[in-house]
Amino acid sequence: MEFLKVLGKTIRRPSIEEEDLEDEVAAFRGDFELNTVRVQRGDQSGVTGEGSVSVALVSDVDLSESRLAPLELSDVRFEEVNLANAVLADVTAQRVDFLRCQAIGLRVSLGLASDIYAEDCRFDYATFGIDQVKNAVVFRRCSFREAVFVGDLSNVVFDECEMSQVEFEATRASGCDLTTSRISDVSGLLTLRGAKIEAFQASFLGAQFAKEAGLTVAG
């Protein structure tokens, strides 16, 4: 089991032995069960399906505008997958990596998010709904222009992310870490009680805090 530590949070990475994987065609339409497989390339844009993916490497697959629900993910690595305008609903995800994925306009609802890691992904205009975070969720060097986060953001780490015009509607945010990210014109700051930011971030977010609190800033 591989572990990764980011800003004080330690997450478990997917347990995948690539030599044990069998090559499988991309097949996310209808009912599917992908277990101990390597799925490389394939056009699955616009498909509708439901099922599970476990102990798997999925790379260079086009899942844009797909709708997958319910979906169970366990020990899965997605690399350079196109999730633009996809809908992933009723998702349970444990030990899942998203690496260099295009996910502009993605809509995802996670019943459980446990040990999720995303690196160098584009989540602009995406919507994330999270019911429960277990252990931690880490986003590293990801873009979230005009994205929306709803629900449990406890122990969610945004490391060196671009966060412009992001909307937060958090129900919990204890342990959420924004200290290394670039934040501008965000809303819903008052819902992030328990989250961590740096002093310099607080200085230029002050006017937004005041506005959300109903204060009028003179001058």
C-alpha cells in the first residue's frame, strides 16, 4: 500500500499491481463490472451506465457527456481521461486517483469519498456534492474556475490550485486546507468554518467576508 502526505494529511493510494491486470476494452454502457483490468483508449462519450470499477487502470478514455450512476470505485487510477460535462451520481469512491484528467463541467455526487487524489486536472465549471469524507481528499495543481462545492469539505486539501469565482456551500469544513492555493472572487466563505487559510489570504478576502456577513465596507 502506497501512502502520500500532503499538507499534513496522509492518504492511501490505489493498490494496483499492473502486471496482474488484464487488458479490457472500454465498456461503460449499461451494466458493467470491471475488476483487475487495464482499460486503454476508447470512445465512451455520451454513454449511460451503472456498475463498479475495482483494481483498475483507466487511461485515455473519452467519457465526456456520459452519465454513470450508481458507481462504485475502489483502487482505481484514471489517467488523461476526458470527463467533460459527464455526470457521476451516487458514487462511492475509495482509493481513487485522477491524474491529468479533463473534467470541465463535470457534475459528481459522492456518497462517500475516501482517500481521493487528483493532480493536474481541470475542474472548471464543475459541481462537487460530497456527503461524507473519510480520511482525506487531496487536489493538487488543479483548476477550479467557477466550480461549486456542496456538502462535506472536512479534510479536503487544495494544494497549489487555481480557485477563481468558486462557490462554497459547505456543511462541514474542519481540516479543509486552502493555504497554498490562489483564491479570488470566491463566495460562501462563511460556510467554511474550521478551514485553514494563510494570513495574506485573509487580508484580501476580508472584504468578501464582510460582504457575506452583511456589513457595508466604507471607503
